Amino acid sequence: MSRIGVFICHCGENISRTVDVERVAREVGLLPGVAFSTDYKYMCSDPGQNLLKKAIQEQKLSHVVVAACSPRMHERTFRKAVEAAGLNPFLCEMANIREHCSWVHENKEEATVKAVEIVGMMVERVKKNRVLPTITVPVTKRSLVIGGGIAGIQAALDIADAGHEVILVEREPSIGGHMAQLSETFPTLDCSQCIMTPKMVDVANHPKIRLYTYSEIELVEGYIGNFQVTIRKKARSVDEDKCTGCGVCMEKCPIRKIPNKFDCNLGMRPAIYVPFPQAVPNTPVIDRENCTKFKTGKCGLCQKVCGPGAVDYEQEDRLIVEPVGAIVVATGFDLYNITEKPKGSMIKGYGEFGHGKIPDVIDGMTFERLASASGPTGGKILRPSDGKEPKQIVFIQCIGSRAREKGISYCSKVCCMYTAKHTMLYHHKVHDGQAYVFFMDARTPGKAYDEFWRRSIEEEEAVYIRGMVSRLYQKGDKIVVMGSDIAVGVQVEIEADMVVLATAVQPQAGADALAQKLGISYDKYNFYSEAHAKLRPVECATAGIYLAGACQGPKDIPDTVSQASAAAAKVMTLFAKDKLEREPIVARVREAGCVGCFACKKVCAYGAVEEKEIRDRQGNLIKVVAYVNPGVCGGCGTCQATCPSKCVELDGYTDEQIVAMIEAL
Amino acid sequence: MTTPLNYSYYPGCSLHASAGEYDLSTRELFKALKIGLTEVPDWFCCGATPAHNVDELLSLSLCAKNLELAEQVEGDLAVACAACFSRLKTAQHVLGESPVKRKQVEKALDAPLHLDGNVKHLLDILARDLGLERLAAAVNKPLTGLKVACYYGCLLTRPTDVTNLDCVEAPTIMERVIESAGATTVAWTHRLECCGANFTLSRPGVVIQLANAILDSAKAAGADCIMVGCPLCHGNLDIRQKEIEGVYNVEYNLPVFYLTQLVGLAVGLGPDKLGLDAMIVNPMPLLKEKNLS
């Protein structure tokens, strides 16, 4: 026979104002199985908890129901108190008579009756609660970081500095990401390369970091603390151990006219190349699509000139399996290429801006390469079409961003600031030039950001025109920019020499495919979803996977670095214990009844359902049933609702308990 | 044997007045192409710009009544004027989306609405219903060597989800039609700019400036002539052309054809059946030069 204790909270006046708590305690006390019931002003306070502990011991209570606020608020508090009194914490349940009752009703009589019923239901439910042992899961104290931009680099360095091994995987031949492409950074105008490249070198030299560049994630299996990651290391055609990075192969390569993606296709590179001189690792890669040796079998010059004999045309892709305990996803962003409407995308193109047709209409990243000291023009602002210095330059903000009718409704966050920076860089380099900016709003929330933007207008003489541009067209060697100045209410036409479009920040191509491999969720734009927008901003809903940088949403460098360090801290928290403890509210399969249809496996958002073979004593296979991995299960109950044979149930929420609750009404 | 094409026809007021040659050439072209065209009985003004500027309910009701009248004639509704096309399409769209407005208009007309019929611009009929291949097959005198600047103006393609005629930013339907007739089209910058429309009466200075930019762009692109599908655009580019030349001290001499006139020429219709004498900028020297008359 149960000896249930019921504790009714006044919540100051929050509950007792509308619910007659004393009457609830009296009436509930008469229910079968209830051995003790009382009320108190603040059950969550120290004296309230002591009252509860004392009652458990004195009354020899077997189960506890606390009728108070939402379990989201104080379930942990009361379960801890129950545990301290020597009872299994999962024998304590909360009846929510605040949010579900006192706060939403006015009539005291009716609210009191309802409160009695709510408590009565929980009494029936708690009777059937089982003693649940805490689940422990072993932890592999190594971490995978996907993406070698500033986010991935920061996260990797932080985790490695804490003494844990890090596997850093980068898709491109070098780490560095977009930050390595930038010229100067806002709001201080310090050179991006100068602050970025030392960190890249730190990554390469760190004894705890294993770097895989030119590599991609092939497969992710397992769960928090116990992931198995398969990495595809693409054939570089150059042996990284032998190569000294001398660069002779690149000098001798006869194919020289391949547009360099790193320079936004402004500069050219050979078929064997490093994307930029400061690349880490400084090991070239052969672009097999454009290499004569791979296309026709002839040439082979780079192999002949390579002193250490590092060039290896026979090299093949390798698959490497790495066990890790946590994953940081830092795959970053790309700029919306407005030249064409991506196939199958909800995003509509921007034909009216002539990007891709008019050579001197470029995007923000291309301008960064023009302004960069290590860029294709050596830092001179020159037109791609004829190499002339543009004397009138127009910047247009919000291209793609904040344009619902064009398919993207979000703000890309960084463009206001980088455009202000561009006007300054332009003014520093072209003294007699004039910069115009078409903008909707200037969004400059950030430390020293608004001051920076003001400076671009007040000291660097940029002319800001509030309004959007309807279209651009080429007229002779000028680009006519047709726009409106809504502050004055007039049409504006500017004959510009060059136009820079602040195109929207988007997740990297293939972000959705990677998310599916990882089992993490993403929004309609393919940005990865955090577990909670405010309180869990760096964790995924999938346990053990964390987010850093612009893959989660548009972010500038300070925000990216902060989030990367936060993600690293989360990984370190996970690695601080040898075994993971987690709440045992998980689904369990009744194997005798399971028919192995795996409907539960299809709906499980956490990937917790596995297949388990049932064999007899001779080892003959009898059947295959579902098995819920308790380390992975999120306790959502979707499998329970789906199972056609009612053979999977969530502890604490079994069908028997739900029926008992309904019958108590 | 393909099914015969038959349409109800809504000429609109302009085609009975300043754009008589558009009406004439449309009827003659369709006759030559063996496309049936039956005028909507007792049609009246669509309300054009004034109605919807003053009273949306009035504008919607005028169009709804005309759509109801069009139901009496078999076939989709063929519309030549870009403004009529825009108003009728807009009325269909708005009344289809808003039950409240639909109720108001039904009350005003004291009749249930008929909104399901297709409203089609002539371009749509030529390019899609007849099809470019059949159009090309009907060409007897291809417009070889004639460089045409296709001018869309504002209303044919906008708003895109209302008119559904072609891509709003980079339409090609006019080019495709006239290239099927053997002409060469030019790539130019002001295909989609506004000509100033009915400001031609209240603020002609605005129209002169805007129309000049259009003519200038067409000339710069090497066009011999301009092709339009809107009576108001035609007025602003053709009737005002001499005046514009005077104001800006330039010489354009760009004949402005309705699309039915140019296609009609290619099909083999004579100038008298296309109303070429009604054009202010005389096209005959150009047509002679290109051996097209």
C-alpha cells in the first residue's frame, strides 16, 4: 500500500488567492493511498523543503506529490529534497495548480474543485512511478570540430588548451575560412590576416589538435560521449609528410589561368596550388579537374621538380574513423550569389542588379579581396573590367537580406558594419573618390559600432542615402544606379564606376546534408537550430553536439569567437566527468510484444532507436526488436504515441499511468 | 489538325479612339492567323487609372461587370491594351483573394461574380496558345534585318503574381514573338522603365524626360524601331517624339509599332490593313529601306 504525501503550496498569494489550499489539503487527504497532506506558504523555500523532508521520514512516505507551480520551475528542487530524505527522486511528482489553475481562473470555488482534481490525478500517477536509477554513460574525451574558420579554430584551441584532444576537419585545402579573406576588420580596422594567421599557426602546432584539411564528414554514428565519426580525407595528390612547402611545383606548373576561389575569382592560380600564401597547412593540392596530368596523362612536371618527391598522382581518398565524445559544428556561411536563382530554392534571383553580367558590380567579399594587401591587386581598389581606379563607388546594402518577397526575411547582421568599413577603406585608398551607400536602416548594435558607422559619414565623407535601388544598368563604362532617397522623397540616379552589393549571409552549401548526417535540426534557410534561443544558444537539441559561428545564424567576428569559446566551455563541462549522468526518463521497449516494425525508429528525433537481435540459447535468431539507447533518448515520447503494438513506453508517462489519471477525474 | 482558337475580345476605350490602328491590326492579324475573335457585347470602360485611384470598389465593379459580359462569348478573353489587361487581371486577383470585397462587388452588381475565365494579353495568345512554331509557320514576309527594341512598359509584367505573363525582371515574351516573325531584337537598358503614362496630360515635362531616356536607350542600342503593346506607351513614345527631339535637340526618328502591326507585316498584311498611316513617326522610309513594304 502506498503512503503518499501531498504538499500544497500557497505560492505566497499566487495560488491561495484563487484556490482554497486548506480545503484542497483536507479533501486530498481522504483519497485512497494518501497518508499525509498539508499546505505551506512557500514550499520551495528552505523551511518548506525541510517540512517535506521531515514528513517523509516521520510519516514513512512512499511517494510524494507537490502541488505548486509548473514542474519546469521547481521539479528539480523538490526531487533533490526528496532524494535528500532518502527516497528515490523519481517517486516525486508535481501537480501544477498555479499556471494550470490559479493563474487562469477567477472563481475560487471552481478553481478549488479543479485543484483537487489536478492533485488527485497526480496521486494516481505517482502510485505507478517506478524507482529509476540514474543512467550513466561513458565519455570519450576527444572532440571533433567541423569547420576551420575562426569559429572552429577558436573552439579547437580552447578545448585543446584544456588538455583534450581535438580533431579539426576542414573542407578546403587550408584552414582560415572567410576571415582569412578579409582585409581589415571592424570596428578597429586591424588587419584580419594579422590577427588570424597566428591562430592558424597555433592550430597547426598544437600537440592536442589533429588537423584534417581537404576533408569532409562522411558518416556520424553513436551518441553523446560516444560518437564514431568517419572522415573522408580527399586525395591531395601531395604527400603532406614529405612536402616542405617550398612552392617550386606551383612555380613550374604550366597551367596558370584558373580563377582562384579564395580571391573571389579575381586572381589566377596554377593547377597545383595553395589557396593563399599564408595557408595552413602550407601543402599544395592538385586540382585534378584542371590538371593536364589528370586530364591527358601528359605533363607530370610538378613531380619531376619536387625535391622531396612528395607529389603523388596515385593518391586516393582515405576514410578515417575517429571516436569522439563531443562535436562542435562550425561550418560558417557563404554569401548569397545573386547572379542566378538557385535551383529548387525558395530564393528568387536579382536580375535587376546585373551581378555576373556587369563586371564592375561585385559583392562585399570581392571588395575585401580588392582591399586586402595580399589580394590580387595588392590592396589597390581597381575595377575588375579595365583595372581603372573607380572615382565614384556605390554600396548597396540589404541585397537579399530583409526582402521577404525575394525569399530571405532575416537581417544578415554584418553588412551595415562592413559597408561602413568599406567606405573607410575606399576613402583611405582613393582620396579623390566619393562613396555612396544606399541603405534601409543602419543596424549597429555592438561595442563601439555606432561610433564606427558615424565616423564613416562624419570623418570619411561617405554619403548615406536612405532608400533602395531599383536597378542598375551599364551605360558606356559607367554603371547607372537608379534609386530613391526616401528621406527627401526624390529619385536618385548616380553614374558609378563600381558598385558593391552587400549580399545576404547564407549557410554554406550542403549545410542541410551535414545536418542530416549529424542528426541535428535546421531552419528553412538551413541555419542550424540551437536547443533554446536564449538559454541554450550553443547547444543542439541533439545531446553532445554544439554550434559555433555563422552556421547557426549571421554573426560577426566578436560574436563568433564568443560563441566558439562558449561551445568549447560546454565541451569541457561534458569532459569534466568520466561518466555522464542523465535523467532516466527514457523510453523502454517491451521486447516480448515488439514486432520489429521500427515505426519508432522512423519518428525518433534523437536517433535513439536501434535494432536488437533476440536469440535463443542455441544462438538462433528469433526476431529483431527495437532497442532505445538510454544514452541518446530525449524522453519526448513520440515513439510511444507511434508504436502500433503499444510496446514502447516512457517511464513516468506509461499508458497505464495516463489512464489512471483520467479515471481519477 | 489542331483545335481552332476562338476568343472573346475586349478592345477597351483606347482602341476605339487614339489607338484605332491597334484595334484594326489586331482584328486583321487574327483573321490572317485564323484565330476567332468575337467582341464582347456591350463592353464598357475598365475604369483605367482614374477609377482605382478614386474608388477601389468602383474599379473592381467595372471590371467584374465586363468579365461577366465576356462570359457570354465563348473562349478566353483576349485583351490588347496593357492597362485594360492589368485592371481586369487585378480585379480577378483581388476578388479571388478577398471574400469581403467580393461580397461588396456582388452587392453592387446585384449578381454572382464570374471570375474563372482566363484573361489573356495578345502576347500570351501568340506565344503560348498559338505557339511560336505555328506563328513562324504563318510568316510570309519575315522581318529580316529589322532591329526591334521591345518595350514592355510597366503593366504587362507587373505585378508578377497578378499578370503571370512573364518573368518580371527579365521578360522575353515580346522578343520571342517578334523573333519568330524574323526580326532581330536588341538588348537595351530601358525595356521595363516607366514612360510616364498618363502624366502626359497633367505633367508632360515628366513624360518628356522619361520617354526621352527610353528613346535614347533604344537608339543607343542600335534599334530601327520600337515595339509596344500599350496604347499609352505608344502615345508617349510616338506622338511626343517630335517634341522630345526638340527639347533635347536630338534626332531619333524611331517608328513605334504595335506588336500586331509588326507581326501583321510579317504575316503579309498590307499597310492599309495595319493602320500604318496613323503612326506619327512615319515608318514607311524604314520599311522601304528594309524591303518590307
